[in-house]
Amino acid sequence: MLRLLAGHPGASVVFATAEAGAGEVVEGHRLITADDAPFSRVEVVLSALPHGVSGGYVQRARAAGRRAVDLSADFRLSPEAVYGLTEVARPRVAAAELVANPGCYPTAALLALIPLARRGLIDASREVVIDAASGVTGAGRTPRRELLFGEVAEDFRAYAVGNEHRHFPELTAALARESGFSGDLVFTPHLLPVKRGILETIHVPLTRVLDRGAAEEIYQAAYDGEPCVSVTHGTLPSLRDVVYRNRVAIGVACVANVRRPRLTVIAAIDNLVKGAAGQAIQNMNVMFGLAETAGLAC
Amino acid sequence: MLRLLAGHPGASVVFATAEAGAGEVVEGHRLITADDAPFSRVEVVLSALPHGVSGGYVQRARAAGRRAVDLSADFRLSPEAVYGLTEVARPRVAAAELVANPGCYPTAALLALIPLARRGLIDASREVVIDAASGVTGAGRTPRRELLFGEVAEDFRAYAVGNEHRHFPELTAALARESGFSGDLVFTPHLLPVKRGILETIHVPLTRVLDRGAAEEIYQAAYDGEPCVSVTHGTLPSLRDVVYRNRVAIGVACVANVRRPRLTVIAAIDNLVKGAAGQAIQNMNVMFGLAETAGLAC
Amino acid sequence: MLRLLAGHPGASVVFATAEAGAGEVVEGHRLITADDAPFSRVEVVLSALPHGVSGGYVQRARAAGRRAVDLSADFRLSPEAVYGLTEVARPRVAAAELVANPGCYPTAALLALIPLARRGLIDASREVVIDAASGVTGAGRTPRRELLFGEVAEDFRAYAVGNEHRHFPELTAALARESGFSGDLVFTPHLLPVKRGILETIHVPLTRVLDRGAAEEIYQAAYDGEPCVSVTHGTLPSLRDVVYRNRVAIGVACVANVRRPRLTVIAAIDNLVKGAAGQAIQNMNVMFGLAETAGLAC
Amino acid sequence: MLRLLAGHPGASVVFATAEAGAGEVVEGHRLITADDAPFSRVEVVLSALPHGVSGGYVQRARAAGRRAVDLSADFRLSPEAVYGLTEVARPRVAAAELVANPGCYPTAALLALIPLARRGLIDASREVVIDAASGVTGAGRTPRRELLFGEVAEDFRAYAVGNEHRHFPELTAALARESGFSGDLVFTPHLLPVKRGILETIHVPLTRVLDRGAAEEIYQAAYDGEPCVSVTHGTLPSLRDVVYRNRVAIGVACVANVRRPRLTVIAAIDNLVKGAAGQAIQNMNVMFGLAETAGLAC
């Protein structure tokens, strides 16, 4: 976030916090502890504190009359905050005092599913299956054995299998709210031996046959003019199309040799950019009437 | 294959072939061209020639009265050959003149699905979704841009999406033949930035509720005493559990927060061992009455 | 280069060429063949054609009265061109009609060695030993077996050992020209399993004892105010400090337990940026009086 | 070590210890704490306890009359123990009560340098420069931020620069003891983004000109019949030649374009096998009159 803000033409960083790292200098800012944060001196607080910790500080910022974008999960299911999936909630974000920045996995899945769900194209009598794979930066930098290079390199594993991931309720709630879809989802994250990026392979049962061109047109229409959404035509995105960019890339393929209509949608994002700090800045830009992609490469 | 055979106590290599590499020495054998192969001097031919090429040479070996294990796809759908998924077809393999060694992806998927399908536990009215990820050695060593380190490292992509992979008909045919299952499958392979290993995340709609313990018991019973199948209990396998071994590892998880019963099965193999050369040697051992795991680490 | 130029505030791309890829669109430019290049319509030509091919096209551009930066090796040893190590040759670059952009390995080595050599601190009676390691993008994108992911991942190898690399004569000639140093060098490149970045471990025999602070001060003085050189203090750079940046990072350590004074200098660059396209743009900026880092992140 | 011993035809494991992991089962052995180790029930103790801890337990084993191979650094500089570089010290190892297993970096460097040093071919008036690069398993499995996948992948760094590494005094002492060489060494380790393997690029100033063939013959003669040393001819080894094997691979190249004779020697080992557990078992085999490579793939 600090690196992106360093190149932002319309924002300047007043303070940045850390706990163990307080006193260090990052991108030119000497880190202070969150308890010392001078909320009154800023226009907006972007909080990337841990889940469970962030909420209290965000409440302090709001008590001081400041707007906030919270990157933790603390407000994502709360009616107090606007759920900041920018492309879907732009007017609400613009007016928001508090934006809950979406989780990385839901960001990709929601932008892939909402256009189909809003048109009633998803067959709610069959499950939507989402297999997602993420680079390890999604797990943070706290040292844990299972994140060591010697454990992750040359490995690949599923985790939180069976709808056990924290992002599952966030995803289902947001999908229902934005599209009315109430069918079942099966969400399975995997840990990839890469530094950054998320690829989601989303298996969608359809209510009617849809060829690839028609499916691509639905996405094209839904995201016409969107600077941070890229719909591929005739190809499918991979991580290299999105890393270091504030972009979701979406591509589709029809499924042959099955009795009922199905679509496979591939969605890719950089978990650290569109999946976290980039979307937070995108939301901040919308909140303050700045160019939406100011400071962001899309 | 040559490396595994070098440590095999009951087999000795009479000749090994290559085309571009003829004349080179590999594991102590000077490679000859396949056209020069002295089939009459061996008891069994293990052919890892390319699809479309292998069949002809295997026919020559059989015309010379030799038994054969063909690692190509040329006989996998043919009634001439026994489909060599060892654990499922052991008596037929033992008696076979020609064994078609299964593809890497089907090996893992079939060993995961057959025990459930044989018991009628898979709900054929909903699709079985298989997301599979493979290391790059599965794509061979012919230089192609998309397999360069600079393209594959830090990337992850789906390919042959929509049931377009060569292994799809092999998988559906073998599953139907061995279990009678005739529901729909959705099979999506992905390319992983690792050297070797396949992990398959298999989403199974169930005809009745099955808790994890009961599911594990089904696999335990199905593979009781099998030296090359490992059923995990309470954990899920990853690539590190299987690479360099002739083993499939299978683990299960129940799916919460869905209306109808579902199981997620994770199956892992080394694509070069249990998915190719190792299973070929396992089949050869069965064909000749040797210890089934002779020359193999399981 | 096209990606960097896309964000350049003072340059616009008139044409871009490719041979096999002609007709494709890259960063918004439809590629034409080099033979169709309309040199008369541009102010400067940046040529990244292969060694041996580039020279001819650059001569055509010059015959059309255009200035040029050649990224190939074709003019690096030629008196026709200014050797474009920007920090060392800035005034000559500013006035140049033709700039030979330095090789990636020499860029890092020269910026590390010249400040010491100019002060007579390198003991020419003992060899300077340079072990350099590069990511695979330095080898280009032409498919070759030894560059496949399956060959490079988990491997590390030396190549062109014994001063056989094309960059050796470039390095020795430029070092002599810029500093008068005429001692022996031993240069050994290695292939790293990473996508980008070069790290050079440079072993310097000294004419007199120099502690770390004094050595750091020499570099600090030599590169005072330089936007693309970063001298570390008390730490040593690694690839992560420089990738995606037009920067060389230099750090030093004294050598204990030896009889005669020695310094170990670590220099790191991104081979694709400061080692190629970035330095070319930096040179172009200098040639046309633009801000030196326009379009570049340093 | 336990995995290697599981396949050893002439050894059986009586107990295995861990501290945090006590109670876990590894390769069929339930781990006990070192304090509970029944030294009296074994013929030999192989200790891979941490430096500073191992020594005390090894002394207890010896007090109980047991022979020992210590993989820690605790006895490597001590006259109590035989320094177990097997190829160099075989008769002493055979008779030893206590063997200090060499460090990983010294193992490769010593096997590369001793044959030249014993013949007086190394010019002691110029420094021998050793740049070594190791996979991360050399750093153990204790979680530390700098060993996380997100930090190590795509990075490369030098550490303990300036002869600060623990292996430097071990290396110089052993080289002097075995060959009488007393010139200066400069040893610089680097951290590679691979799981296992060490490659050392060793720059040797020569007392006289030696062409490649002559240098190869020196190594060939020095290691004639050695099962765990592989001398390459006309090529240079890389990590893929040695990983998962108890082998050092050594290759040489002459250095052109320098005034005085020099040789570059490349030595590669698997840090976990010939650099640790494998060499310990090799030493155990020698101590007990077993086939030297029993249980080992070379």
C-alpha cells in the first residue's frame, strides 16, 4: 500500500503504523505504533491491521470524524460499512464513511459470478464449484513452518476444504445481496508455490445454453468501460496477466460432453493489488472524487 | 523408467531406444533407434513412444510374440488391451499380453472415484467436478515457448478447459467400465510451476450423507493391503507426500453449508511414477509374477 | 521496453517491430517487420534486435539521420558509438548520435568497480574475481531445452566458465577505458532459477586496507545524487531490492582472516531494466534533455 | 537420515529423538526425547542435534561405550574426533570411536581442493576464492521470516560475507591438515531459491599451467574407484546431477585471458545427503565394515 501510495498523484501519507516494526522506515515513512496514530490529522484511514484488531482502531478513526477503508474482515458482514467491491458498489462507495474492502478470493469470484447471477443464468439447483489457488503472500509474513520455502516450493495443497474458509460466508452473503442468488457454493482454496496472484476456476451450472461468444458478451456488457476489469476473448487469463496490476481478468469456456448446460469461468487477480491494497486505493479514489485509477496500474 | 529399472532386482534392460537421442548413453544403456529394436531378445516391451507412434511398434513386438506395456494413449480405449490400473485390474493384468498403461490424470481420478461409484454413492444427477493441477514434466521435454522457465515460473493456468483434454474420454470410459457410473464429469487440468506431481481436487455429489470417518473407511476397505495406495485420516495429501514414489495418496473432507450431501476428495500422485513409468513397472511385475513393488518406492 | 515506454510522459512510440511476431499487438502497437520500419518518422530508434542483426538496421536509421540506442552487442566495442553506461558517460551520451547500451553483466560490474579503480584501490597484481548469477529472462524467449521449466527449476549451474562469455571483453575494455585499470579479471556467469535479476559477487584485492565505512563512503561520493544507484550501508543488496526497478544496488563487506586487504562488493540489478530496456530509456532521456528518470521507477 | 536408514540392508534403527516433536511417528519410529535415549541398546549413535547441544549427548553415548557419528559442528575442530571426510580419511574413520561429520560446504570444497593442494598446484601467494550457493534446507526448518517462501522465491543473496561463516575455520583447518596448504581462502555462501543442493565455484590460482585434460586426470587419479565421487569430463556439474544422491560431482575449466595460470573448479553435492545424513551413513558403514554405499544411492 505504501509503495502504491508513493506514486499516487493526489494522496499523501501522513502516518503509517506497525507494532513489531515501529521505528523502521518504509518508503520514506518512519512507522509509529497504531496507538500513536494522529487520526485527526488525516482525511481518510486505510487500515490493514489484522482481523479482530482493525475494527477497534477504525472505530477510533470514525469517532474522530474520519472516513476509513478497512482491509480486514471486521466489517465485511456488517451493515455499518459499505462492502467495497468497487465495480459493483461504486455510488455507495462514493458516499461511504466506512468501506469494508473485500477479501481477495471473494473479489475475483464475485466479479465473475454477479453478471451471470443478475441475469438469472446460474442454475441454483446445482452447486457452483469454485477452486481457487493463491500465492503465498496471501498468508502474510508471520513466520510459520508451513510457509517456509522448503515446504512450499514444489508443493501444492488444498486447505480449509469443505467451505471452512473465512471467505466463504463473505462470498455467499455478498453474492446474495448483489444478485439475489441463493444456490449452494463449494469453495476450496489451494496454496500455490508462487509469490502473488490468485486464479479461480469457477464451475457454473447454467439455466440455459450459452455459447462462448454470448457469455463473453455478457461480461463485456457488464464491465463496459471499467478500467480495472479485462474480459478475454477466446483465451483464458493466467496469473501473468494480472500480477502487479489492479485488474481482474475474466475468461470463459463452454463445457462439452455433459448433459446440461455449464460454463467454466476463469478469474485472475493479484491478491495484493486488486485483492487488497489496490482495491482499497481504488475505493479511496472513488470516495474522494479522484480519478478512479490514480496511483494504480490496471 | 530406466532409472527405476536400474534398481530393479528382477529385471534387466536389454535395449532402450530414442530417435533424436540415439547413440547417447542413459543409465548405462546406449540408445538405439526403435526401428533397430531386437524385440525377439526380450520378454516384455515397455513402450513410452509418443501417442500415434507407439501403437505400431507395440504391434511389431506382439507379432514377435512379446508381451507389452504401452504407456501411450494408443490402446487405452481399445478392447485389444487390458487397461492397467493395477489396483483395480490386477488379475487381468497378470494374464495380459498387452497392457495399456493409464494416463496420469485418470490414474489419480479413477482410484479416487471407483470405490465410491461401485457402492452407488455418487449422485449421477449432479456433475462430478475434477480440478487437476500438474507439474510441467507431464508436458514432456520438447522445447516450446509456453514451457520455458520464464513463462511457467510464478504463473498458473488452466488448459484444455471444457472437457477438451485427451484424458477425458479415457477417464469416463474407464469409470463406466469399472463401476457402471454414467453421470457427467467436468475435468479441468491446470499447469503448476513445479517439476513433478499431480493434485486433483474432486468434488463428488453424494446419494446420501457420509461423514469423514465413514468415507475414510470406504477407501480403507477398498485399498486394504494395497502397497501403492495411502489413505490419509484427518489430513489431506499434498504433492510432497507422493513425489518420487509409486503411490496415490487419497484424503477426504465433507462439505458444510450446502443443502445436499457432498464429499471433496483429494488425490495426489507423482505424474512420472504412479502416473507413468512406475505404474508400468508395477504392471510388468504383476504380469511376470514378481513382487508387485520390486524396483519401486511406494 | 514497450511497457516502460507506455508510461513515459515525454515519449511516444511510432512503430515497433518483430519478425515471427509481426502482426501481433503488444501494448497497443501492431508489430511490423524491421524491414518496413519508417525510420524517417521518428526522432530516435531503440533497437533490441539480435546481435549481428541489429547493427545493419541501426546503420539504416543513422543513414536516415536518426539518433539511435542499440541494445545489442554490435557497437559496444566500436569507436563509432558512445558506450552508454549512463552514470559514467552522461555528457557523452547527451551529445551522442549512437549509443551502445551496455550488457547486463557489465552494467553491474562496472558500476561496482569503476569507483575503486579510479582511485587506484584495486591491486592489479592479483585477479579480480566476479561470480555473477542471472535470472533466465537474460537468455531470451527462444525455446531451448535447457531453458525449460523442468530443467531450470531446482537447478543452478555455471556457464561460459573461464572468461568465455561475450561480456568479458566488453567488461575489460570498458573498465580500462573508464578507469585505466589493466589487471586481470575472472568472470563466471551462472543461471539462477528466477525470472529476473542479476547478483554479482565481486572479489576485489585492494592496494591498501579499507574498512567498510570508508568503502561505503567512496561509493556514496562517487554516486552522490545519482537517482539510479543505491549504496547500502551495513547491509548487502539482494535481487528483491532491484527487480522491476532501473537501479543498481551496491553494498560492501571487508574480508577477515586473509593476509592482504580485500573487499567483497555485491552489486544487483534487474537484467531487463537497468541491464537493458531501462538503461536504454535512461540514455534516451539524457540524449533528448528529458528528466533522466522519466518513465522509470528507480 | 531416517528415510535413508529405512532402506539400509545392514542397519536397524533402535530409537530416534526429537524435542518439540517427541511423540510423533516418523518413518515408523515414535520419537522420544534425547534425555530418554537408551544409548546402551545400540551399537552406534548418529547425532544430528543442534550445534552446542549435540556434544553433551555424544559424550553420554561414548561414556556408555558407544561409537558415534556427530553431524553437528561440536567436534569438527577437536582432536578427540576423526574428521569424517570419508574419501580422505577412510582408514581413520574405520578405526574411529567418534567421527565428526563434515559441514556441507567444506565437504564439497575439500574434495575439490585437496587433490590439487596435495600436489602443490595451488599458488599460496594468491587467494583461493570460493563462491558457494546452497538450497534453503541447509538452514533448517525453524520458522524465520527470511526463510519464508515469499522472501526466498525469486531472490538470491550472499550471507556471512567476508569469511564470517562457521564453516570457514573448519574448511581452512581441514585443508591445512590434509594437504599442508596454508594460503588464504575467501569463502562466500549464498542462499539459492531451491530446496536442496550446493554448487561451489572455486577459483584456484595455479603454480603452473594445467590444461583441462591434465586437471581432469588429477581428479580421476585421486578418486579412482571412489563410488561417491563423479569427475565430469568436458562438462561441468550442476545441482541436478547430485540431488538425492550421496555424490560429489567435480568438473574443471581453464581460465583464458589472464596472465597467470588459473583453474575454475565446480563442485556440487546434495547438502542433505553427501553434505549431511548420507555421509554420516557412509562413515557408519566404514566404521562397521559394511559395504560403503549400503543404503545410499550414489
